[in-house]
Amino acid sequence: MGRYKKIVKKKDIQSSLLTDEAEATDWLAESSGRIALFAGLILLCAVVVYGAGYYKKTAFNDSHERLFFADSVTPEINASRGQIDQGVTEFEKVIEAGGPEGVVTQARLHLASLYAKRMEYGKAVGEYDKVTGSALKGTMFHELAQAGKASVLLRKGSAEEATPILEELSGNAKFYPKSEALYSLAFAYLSSGKKSEAKSSFIQLKTDYPSFVQGNYIDNLIKDVDNKDMDPAFIAELAKAANTRDDSKVFEGSQGGGLKVHDQ
């Protein structure tokens, strides 16, 4: 009995196979609709995948073009107020249009710098905070935003708020130059009346980064820090001058050596 069942099962399986050309033709005719539907679904999926990739590539290119144009309208050196205003408008458009995170982040950094040039410090800090809120700590964008925020805080007279940011950057920055952070930190200490800490920072700057500033500039600053009669107003202006590099400001000498602040 068991052998009989096996034989019957085998015959059933064989009968279900396509045994000749006529049966194959009939099967194709019956299944042509399903085959066409399946092929259509494959084609549709391919079109969707291609379309998504094309749209993503096009959007990526468009956002980069907007960023490039916004950057081109504002010279890095000696930009006029009109050029700065146009730059603000264009970078705001880049952010509003959206795009890859890296593009939007760069636009925010540029926009913050332009806000600072227009002395709109609150807006500048706001844009820098948005970058630090989205960029991971320890990344280049995060550190640039922190350094930018500290610079703005110093320029608006909030040295105590800038100090912890600069302390962190001068000790742990991976991308932003530690020498730049230490330099700004020394002026933050000076502006806060912490002359001892300022002097230590200048000495460290001279020791660890001897080629940071040419000549006797740092030595003169160290001497000036020891001057008890150093004018607080002068210290404040010195700190602002040291943190207006985005505005193309440079300074030479020191209080004892004839400080000059001028446009490049």
C-alpha cells in the first residue's frame, strides 16, 4: 500500500510538469498577464529608484550652487556694507531652501560671520548655537561655531561667557588651531581682569607656538600685563581687535610699542 501511494504521488508530480511544446504554449498564454504585470512592477521600481537618485543628485548640486553664489557676493577682505547685506540675503536663502546638512551648516557659519560684521551679535550667536546644536562635538563645524561664538562674545564685551569656550578649544580642539584659541583666551582673561591667567596664557603661547606671532609682540604684551596702570578701556579695545579677524583687522605692537589697528 505504501509503495502504491508513492507511485501515484510520483505520477501526479510528473503530470503537473510541462511535457510538450503545446502545453508550454498554453501555459505562456494563460500566464502572460501575470508575467507582464511582474515585469511592469520591476520597471516601475527601477524608474522610482532612478528618479529618487536623480532628484537627490540634482538637489545636492543646486544647494551647492546656491552656497557658492552666496559666498561669491561678499569678499573676505574690505567688503562694503552693501555686499555684506547681499551676502546675508543670499545665505538666508540657502538655509531656507534647505539641502544637505553640510551645505546648510556652512551657510549658517557664513551668515553668523556677516551678522557679526553688521554688529548684530544676538543673531550671530543664534546661528552659531544652531550649528553647535546639530554638529557633533569634536567635529570641525562644531569647533568653528564655538570659536565664532567666543569671538562675537568678546567683541560685544562678554568676556566671561567666552572664557570657558576658549579654555575648551585651547586644550582639546582637534581641528580649530589651539594657538588661535589660546591667543583669544589670553585677551578674554585680560578683559575679565584676570591678569595672572592672561600672562600665563601669553607665556604658554610663546613657549608652545613660538612662530605664532613674529617679533617681540608677545613679549610686549606680557610686559603690558604687568603694568598695573593698564587702561581697562584699552584692554577692551585690544580684546576686540584681537577677535575681529573676520573683519580683516590686524594689529601691531602693543601699548608700549605703539598699537595700530587698521584694515588690510
